Amino acid sequence: MDVQLTEPGETSLNPERQMKAKEYARIRRRLMLVDLGLGGVYALVWLLSGASVWLKDLILGLTQNQWLLVALYAIVFGGIYALLDAPLSYYRGFVLPHRYVLSVQTLRAWLWDQVKGAAIGGVLGLLLIEVVYLLLRVSPDWWWLWTALVMLLFTVVLSNLAPVLIFPLFYKFTPLDDEDLVARLTRLAERAGARGRGVYRFDMSSKTVAANAAVVGLGNTRRIILGDTLLDNFSADEIETVLAHELGHHVHKDMGKGILVQSALMLGGLWLANLALHWGVAVFGFGGVADVAAMPWLALILGAFGLITSPLGNSYSRWRERLADRYALETTQKPEAFAAAMTRLADQNLADADPERWVEVLLHSHPAISRRVAMAEEFSIRSGGS
């Protein structure tokens, strides 16, 4: 695709790309609101129409096994929603990125990714739901605490296994063959104490023109991964500053801290869900907190809690991102390359570099690109750069 981007080292944003980025962001926000509204209305319809109790009774007519009851209910409840949401998902995930020259996937490839994602998410989601309802049955007063602990363990395990079991299902990973760049990035990682299992290139270009890099995994699965769209379009200095930012998260132990913060928020949400479930037993006529017919109510409460607390989580994330930016600047001493990298990422990834403040506060997990570039410029001045 013909995408006009800045040249390596350039720190001026492409006005045309930024105009499109603002349009793209506005449309995605509207789609997010539609998606949230659809999910809320869907859950309420199930509760208020009696469909939830009807489905439970229908399944109980087929089996009394509680594990099958939970699985069949979740499959029907989630499956119908997935069908209703499919047109929106198709527009948001395929049509819109192609319209704004972000995606290069064929429809067949995109659909195959959706199938793989649904299969993985479905299996993992069903497993968690079964565990939650088991805890509801055996510990109706303290299920929320045990569920939070289970989800903490689940998150840690998944973070460790995802780089070797899940990511390769969507991208092809190969060892980076640029020896000079590998040596440079490896030295950077060693300085950060992030010894891993190598530096890998992955084929982001098979799906998108966007660029990215990351340090993924825990312990023996930790590795540096670089999108080919980053390697092919950014200078070595720019790539170094991008990776230094990711390594800053490792130095500051942000993965572990982030898991704990999200677990604390989840614990609060589950505690409130426990109160709401007990209240809903009387209001909606559930047979108890472990009644599978209450699943739409549980989903509604947790969804609302997640929506309300999202700005808090985003605020914490932006703080950690700023610290990682500072680490990248201090470690590499290359503020011009950092600023250029941020500028190019904004244009290449079609990210709004200067969103309205309310948008950044409520919705963004990263500081605005304009603020990150300004930080690099201030660092350059303080360090005596040009």
C-alpha cells in the first residue's frame, strides 16, 4: 500500500496522516460506544425478558450435570452475542482499517485469525467460567476472593506461555539476522538485566502497515520481538530507543506491578459483584448466587465496573509509560532518535498524536505522542543537545 511516511530522523508529523488519524480515532470511539451499548442491552434483555431462566430450565431438561449446565449456557449466551456483534466486529476489524490504509490482510486471512482468536478465547473463557461457578457453588460467601487469586495465577501463567504457544499461531517468528543490530539490542537488554531467549523478527507486514516491538514472556520464555514493519522503516538508533522503552518496563518491573494493580481492581470488582449477586437473588428470583441464570447479571456488573475503573487503570499505565520513556532517554542518550521514532510511530500506526485531553485521560493507556516528543525535546535541552 502507498502510505506516505516521514523519513528516518524526521520529527515533523505528516499532516495528512494526522488528519486521518483523528478521523479514525473518532470513528473508533463511536464504535466503542455502540459496542458497549449493545453488550449492556443484550444482558438486560436476557435478564428482564426471562430468557435467562428459560435457557437454564431448557438445559436442565437435558442434563443435571452442573459442569455441562454452565458450559452449555455460556456457549449459547456467548454465541448469540458473538453473532449479533459480528457485523460490528467485521466493520471495526476489517473494513475500517482497510479504508484508512492500515490493514493489508485479505478477508480470508482476517476471518481465519478471527476463528483462531475465538477458539483460544472461547476455551480459556469457558475454563474460567467453569472455575468461577465451581467456586460459587462451594464457597458462595468467599468465591470472589478465591476467584481473584485464580485469575492472578491464570494471568501469570498466560503471560509466561503466550510467547511460545499463542503468538506463533498468528505471526511467524524468525531469529533476527542483522548481527550488528542484534548485538546492539542484546547489550541494551543485558544492561537492563533482561536476559532472554534471543531477538526475533515477526511478520507484522502480513497483516498491517503499523509497527511495534516488545519484550514478551517471563523467565525462560522472555524474548525481544520486533515487527518487520519497524525493522524495514526505522533507523537503528530509532529501533534502539523503541526497545529501550520496552526494557524500561522490565527495569521498573511493570509487568508484575501491572498484574498486581489489575488484580486489585479485579478483586474490588468481584467483591461488588458478590454484593450484586446476593441482591439479585431476591430481585430477579435467582435460585442462589451460583444460579447459572445470573450469568448475564454477573457479566453486566463486571462490565460496568471495568468501564468505570478504566480511566484509573489508564492513568496508572500512562504513569508507567512515562517512566519507561524517561529510562529510554537516559539509557540511550538519543533524544532526537526517540522523538523521531515516536513521530514515525504516530504516522505509521495512524495514532492521533495530540488527542483532546479528555480522550487521553479517559481512554488512552499511553501518553499522547506530542507529550512524549516534548519530553524528548526537554531532555535534549537539559543534556545540552541541539
